[in-house]
Amino acid sequence: MKTNTFEKYESSVRSYCRHFPTVFTDAKGAVMTDESGEEYIDFFCGAGAVNYGHNNDYIKNKVVEYLSTDGIIHALDMYTVPKRDFIDALEKKIIEPRGYKYRIQFTGPTGTNAVEAAMKLARKMTGRRNIFAFMGCFHGMTAGALSLTSEMYARNGAGATLTDCTHIPAPYMVEGMDVVKYMQMLIDDDHSGVEKPAALVMETVQAEGGIRVFDDKFLQDVRDFCTRNDILMIVDDIQIGCCRSGTFFSFERANITPDIVVMSKSIGGIGMPLAIVLHKEELDIWKPGEHNGTFRGNQLSFVAGAAAIDYLIDNDVEAETRRKGELVKAFAEKEILPLDSRLELRGIGLIWGIDFAGINSELSEKVIEKCFDKKLICECAGREGSVVKIMPPLVIPDDVLLDGLSRLKQSITEVL
């Protein structure tokens, strides 16, 4: 396997390839193939960018068909047929049927850019600078989004002071703590030293934070807190959106409506670069070009994104995600947790985590190395990387899913 080119010329900032030291050539559904012909079951899913599977036939064929027509590829934010089709699909098939009223802002093609735009819009709307975020969160690696991200390894890489954010203990961190009451105290007490925020930015499931699922009541209480105090509620659905939690938007289960939603990753259908900000109509106060980006008009992403919406509806991906999630939960509870009483399982939909913190956080790294030896690709998350993350494509066949879980069990058994 020839990896010397990467090792000689590519920056040392590369990361995932260090865990998966092979050269991949093909991918289909939930299986990736390297140049030696070895097949790997994918429990990583491009960090959530290929929810509908690698090279999904329906979505891919729409992209190939468009490419064959000499249709425009790059158009900044000009009007195009693919953009119109994507907007119509998202609004009429996803947003409006759920009773939401959101306008769509196209940003640069990465999730962190969508977070940056949402932060700017909240500050512009309220005239306030500070933003609340929960400890354990991950919102991106550009300066503004990184000010929200709580992981010190990522923050230390900035080499700059990251300001205008107050980190709030997540509800699982301090036993018996009323987190909403604490936030109310911070903004009511003129000696708290904390400025009232423009917005509260949150994931409903902290994925990189260790698969921490915030319960419905907490999400409802946060929504009420934001409404009472004229604070904008921003939900980061970049990784957990697009059906990953079992519904298209992760917050649907709590019957709440955020003021702003940011999405990327699988909104691009088959890993095509796309990021969007959904915001309530009354928040549409941007001046033309006040937030822009050269690649906010990737036409192939619009084509793939619109096709993905049709695919998820026609194939009932939401229900299938919930059903397969129960398979993961049942397998883990029956086959993996009995391996050691100190293991902890957390998850929802098709994102689950096995936490080794109760034993030794370093074991999780050894587990994913064993998994790779057994041709299973998965990653770590959480504090000290203690959580082995299970995040396959939502379209993974049952037998492949169970095969991958069996390989995971074997890996954990050997490491323990």
C-alpha cells in the first residue's frame, strides 16, 4: 500500500488517515474498498456526510445526468434551475409540511461557515455580542465557531484569544444542577460578570461530545428560556440532522421551533459540499452581500441535495433509521454491555456510542485500531476520546449492520 506520497508531502495536520492507514479507491452503500481490494464496513459515514450511502444510485444518477448536459456548475448566488429545484424541494417537502417557516441562506460550503453566518445574524439582530454554548459542544474550527467549540485541543490550535462566548455546563455534567435556572441567574444578576447573549447555540445531541442526547424536556425548557429573555435559539444540525436522529430535524421530537438552524454534511446528498442557514422570516435583515462566499452556489450540491430529499421520502429513511437504531441498541445491550459492567451505551436513531471512561479512556483508541484490523471503520468521540462512535449510513442493510456490530464486539472483547 503506497502511502509515502501522503507522508512526504501532505501536512501533518491530517488526522483520520492516521487511524485508517490504507488507500481507498471505491465506496458503495456502507462498504469502502481500498486499492488492495479489501472491503471495510463503514461505521464512520464521512463524519455524517453520506447518510444516504456512498454513491447512492438515485442521487448519483441525478448528478451524472446534470453533468452530461453542460449545465452551469459555478454560479455564486445567481438564479439557476438547480438552486430553484433544491429550494422548492426543501421548503415544500420538508419545511412547510412540518409547520415551520424558514428562509434559506446559502453560505460557504462548510458547516463552520454556516455557524459563522448564524452568529453574525444573531448579533446583528439583537445588537449583543455574547453567545451561550454548552460545554461538550463542537461547532466548527474557524475563529467564530471555534469560540463556541469547547474542546481544548481544538481551541489551543487557534493561537488566539477566543472571545464573546460563555460556556454553560451541559445538563449531564453536574448532578442535580438546574442548567436553565443557572443561565437565568447569569443574565439577571448584575454581578455575574456575564453579558446577556444574542443567542444560545446548541446541538440537541452532542456528537463529538460523546453522543450525549439532550432529553425533550430540557430542549423545551431551553426554548422557553430563550423566548422569555429575547435570546435567539440556534440549533446546530450539521451532523445530527438529515434524519440521523430518526427525524429530518433533530429537534422535532421535542416539538420546538428554533429561531435559526444550521445544516451541512448530508444536506449535500452524497457528500457534495453544501451548507445552509435556516432562519425565521423576521430575522431576514441581511443587506445584500453582507455575508457571502465564492462557493455558496455549488450546482452539483443543489442537484444532489434535491435528489436526496426525494430519496429519503420515497424510501421512508426516517422510519428506517429509527428501526435500525433499535437493532443497534438491542445488540449492544445483549452482546457488548455484558462484556464489562462499567461500559456505558448512549444514542438515538443511528448514532450511538460505547463509553469506556468508566474503565480506561485509552481503551477506545485500541478498540478502533482493532476494528480497522477487522475491516470495520469507526471513530472516537467524547472527553479524552473515550467513546467509540457507531454512525453507519442510514441505508445500511440489516445484515451488514449486524456484521459490523459483531466485528465491534470482537474488537472490544480482545481489547478488554
